[in-house]
Amino acid sequence: MSTAFSSLPAIMHPKEDDIQMMLSANVHTGTKNSDDSMSEYIWRRRKDGIYILNIGKTWEKLMLAARVICAIENPQDVIAISARPYGMRAVLKFAHYTGANSIAGRFTPGTFTNQITKQFREPRLLIVTDPRTDSQSVKEASYVNLPVIALCDSDSPLQYVDIAIPANNKGKLSIGLMYWMLAREVLRLRGTEPRDIEWSVPVDLFFHRDVEELKKADEEQAAKLEEAAIVAAPVYEEEVGAPDIVETPAEDVVDGYDATAGYDATAAAAGWDGAAAEAPTGAGW
């Protein structure tokens, strides 16, 4: 590892986890085409025709770019641009954590050259995701002597690009990881984040997220909440020691008269004696 990164100080050498993350995100995977100016960053070509980038030079250029960004006194003088959808979220997060400005989406022509426009800006450093997709901003940067840092694939043109970081600029994982590593190194060089402690910001925040995936995740979360809200009906325990209430059947009550009011259950159990019964009296009998 020390011989591969001899041009860097020992403190800036990559860890094994960093290299593993870059390989997992396919940072080293290029395209089937190559540009002559990118030949020094290409390691080899696979049998299927895809060029493989030198990941060691990717790390060296990443560290160089971070040192250049830290050299800018005012962080707001740095602008990160991405017209590619996979890099919009990464650009916004990079600007948020480093204090830079960002332009996500279409770049308005004349932003750097036409002072009449409302969006006119005068930055000191430009970071682009793809020199070909962001060619308008790179061309205007050359008019105002603005240094450019770019993520360059195997087929990217290097015209007007001052620092080319060889990396896969077409995959959402690769773009997000590169901006995450760049932001982390910038904060470390500024002294905000220590090197011996892992950065608390997860790399997932820099990855592009599709709208359909977000809707699907929201629907799944809503379904889980509905399942948790369904609670079984409460079961109450029977009251202990309460007197038993015997209700009078409806057929024994006629016009408010209770037929069982004078009924003696003990006498009925002993048996009625016809002789002992009192003779009815009254004029109606």
C-alpha cells in the first residue's frame, strides 16, 4: 500500500475499507469507449470490451481535489454542478456538509459570463459530475479562468478540466460514493472531523433515490403502521362478589302486576296442602 501511494503522506493513505467500498460501488468500471487523454488512467481492458480504471490514481486525484477545495478560503466560492439525475442528490449533500453552493439540474447558459442574468455567480472553483453532460458550465469556466474538478470516465473529454478524478460517473452508487469521500476528506483537512473516528454521516444519503422506490417504501411503512394500530378488543374480568340479579320474565308481568310477587319458593318445595289453604272469601266467589 505504501509503494502504491508514495506520492501521498502516510496519513492520507486509503484504508482497506475505503478500497473495498470503491470496488463494491464499481468506481473502477469504465465504458467500452476510451478517450486518448484518459489513457494514463486506464489500467486494462476486460474481455467484454469494458475498460478498467486505475483505482490507485482515483484515490490520489481525490486527495488532490480535496486539498484544492480546502485552499479556497470561503467555502461558498465552490460550486458543485450535476445535470445528470444520479448526481443531483450527491451534489446537494456535498454542498450541505461542506458549505459550498450547488446547481442540480439544468445549467442556465450565462451563469458565469452574463452579469445581467439573475443567477449570475462568480465562483473560484467548479466541480462537475460529467464533463460531457456539464459541457456548458465547463466551457464558461474556461472563459473566466475558473479551475475545474471533474469526475471523468474512460470516455470523458478532458478539455478545460484541471483535475480529473478517474471514476465511473454513470452509476448512482459510484457518483454518491465519490462525493461522500470528497466531502469527508475536505472536513478532515479542515479539522472538523477526526481521522481516527468514522464519519457519522452514512454514504446512503448521497445515493440517488427513485420516486417509485420512495412511494413503495412509504406504502410499506403505512401498511406496517396500520397493522400495528389494529388492537384486539379488551376483555373485562367478571365482577367478584356481586349479587345475582334474577329478572322477572316478561310473560309473568301483565299490566304492571307481577304474578310471582307473593310466591313462596320454600312452601312450594314442601308441597301445598289443600286443606290448609284458606277458603276464598268475597262476594265475587
